[in-house]
Amino acid sequence: MFDGFEVNKIVCFYFQKEEHIVVHVVANSNADKEFIIPVTWEVFSRIKVQAATLEEAFSWAEEHLDEIPLGDDTDYVDGSYELSAEGAEECEIYNRR
């Protein structure tokens, strides 16, 4: 995935690289550094559980949630995209070279 947008004459390009979203902010043609900034977002999915009743299925899912594989039919939860760090200092671990 690759996309871009412009905010106040600053051009931003972003693409997914493994489990990270890499964002390039280009204020001028001299932008020569790239940094990793951690982000998170939520997805909504559904799982199938076999049981005699809906109540039993829900109870089983609650008790075994950590064992259930992630769903493969997912939808992005609107408004959930956010930075996963409080500031640049917390991003240093992702930017060690």
C-alpha cells in the first residue's frame, strides 16, 4: 500500500513496511532522513464457535480468547489510528542504526 496527502504545503507519503507504517514527510527537496514512528490501530473481526447455545459459544470464546487465531476477515475501526509513543524519545528504540 502506498498513498500520499498534503497538509499546509508539507507533502506526506506513507506505505506499509512489514508491521509498521512508514511515513515520509517532505517539506522540501532536501529531506534525506527516514525515521520509524510506531503506530497502532484496531480492527473488527468475527470468529466462528461451535456450541449448543449462543451463551455457551460466548462463554467459551471468553475463556479461550488467547487461544483463538486472529480473524482473517477484518475491518478497520474508524478513528483508532494513533501514534504508539508519547514522544520522540520513545521512538529511539525503533531508530537505532
